[in-house]
Amino acid sequence: MSDARQLFDTYLRQRVAAGERFLVIDQRASQAPVPSRAAPSQPEPAMSQAPPPADESAEPRAGGRRARRADWRRDAPAIPPAGISIAPPAEDLFTSDPLNGATLDAIAHLVRQCRQCSLCEGRINAVPGEGPADARLVVVGEGPGATEDETGRPFVGRAGELLTEILAAIDLPRERVFICNIVKCRPPDNRKPQQDEIDACVPYLYAQLAQIKPAVILAMGGTAAETLLSTKQSLASLRNRVHSFRGTPLIVTYHPAALLRNPHWKKPTWDDVRIARQLADAHA
Ligand code: SF4
């Protein structure tokens, strides 16, 4: 191992030993020149993941690799006080809404056919969401990006990989979590969805949540938090509260894409997801 890589390796080991569970390498940091006595003209590849601390137990990992993982409960934050409460809607026994009582497959079918807003015009694929019908945790993001649009799957690409890592770190494999977005089609140039697009699309999410009845909802990013909690409060002020969406506990945290831009948010995110994990156990 070259000097530069060894330095970076040591730095990452120290950060993991200090208690960090997943690492986000700032692109600027990973691209910054690192002094290397061995080969100054040869750039070193950036490491995306830190080596494990010595006191953690080995666990199997997708792809045949083995990852070491500390117990997420260690120094987990206490459950915070209650926040905003969104009441369930009044029941309408005479509604002819096709989403009423629809299964997840039926909702996904409707989403793929949907032309309720202008986002359908630029999509390659609608992205209804994926995960088991009995998921204890539902993760809600903002909307599909380019890779999601191409594949029809939510949270793939770099942000999706980070979400997968975060879920694994709280012993909730991605396959056991339902993952979806506020809007199901990609907004052009990854812009924030407009209010009329959210209004047109969010009934699909509400129908999914009604079917799954999760133990906890994790709203990742400002759009998910604002929409589900009907508020314009900042994400920072909505964190560290147990909100209630139609009777289901809801935790607000940063979007993985935001973590990739700003690694300073990963510690609060790690706290938030551990609170969500505790609620998933308590309300299972
Ligand atoms: S974003 Fe939602 S409402 Fe708009 S076309 Fe896609 S599925 Fe329909």
C-alpha cells in the first residue's frame, strides 16, 4: 500500500474507532491531492468505505463479502418528545377511488399507467417503490433521479447505496424495508417536485402506507417531511421529534443525496435512524 493510501486508511480507521458507523467521503476531499512520497503523479483511488474496528463481529454481506458491524444500540439516543400529529382522514364508505383498499401490486400498476401530472411526459419508467407488504419501516424520499428513472427502482445509484449501508447498519436489510418517494416520476433536471405534482401523486403514497401499516415511517429530506407533515418548517426543526402520520410514528432525517454533499449531517442522520429503529421494535 502506498503512503497516501496508508494515510487515508489510517484516517478512516480512526474515524470508525471514534464511533462512526458509515462514512461519507466528501467528493472534494476524495479528489484533493494527498501527499505521496512513492508516486506523486499517480492519483490514488478514493476509498468509499472504512475498514472495521477490531471489536466488531463479522456478519455476511450481499455479494459474498463479509462486513463487520457494531451493535447499533450502543449509545443510541433516547426517544425524543412528540411532534406534529396528522390525523387519519374521515372514512368515505361511498368513494369510488380505485386506490381505496388496493394492494401494493395494484397501486404499482396504476402508477405505471398514470398520466395525472406533467411528469409522465419525461419519464422512462415510473418508480412506484419496492419492498415487502409487511415492512416495519417505510422510507420515503423526494422523487426518482436519473438512475431510478432508467431502472424503475427507487434509491439506486450512489444515494441508494448509502441508504442500503445505513439500513444494514441498523440491522434492517434493505429487502425488509419498503422504499418509495413522494412523486413517482422523475422531475426534469432533478428539480424539486412542484406542489401540483405532489398533490397529484401523493395519494399513491398514502394508499401504500395504508396497505403496509408500518411500525414507523422515515421521511428522508425536506420534501418528504413537509408533505407528510403538512408543514413548511425546516428539516432541522422537524428532526429529533416523534411525529405521527395517521397514527404511525414518523421520524424526519436528511436525504442520503444530501449526506453525499454534506458529510457533517451523517452523525445526526445516524442518530435519527437509530431512533426510527427503536420505534420499529417498539411498535412491531
Ligand atoms: S408523478 Fe405521480 S401523478 Fe405524476 S404522472 Fe407520475 S405517477 Fe402520475
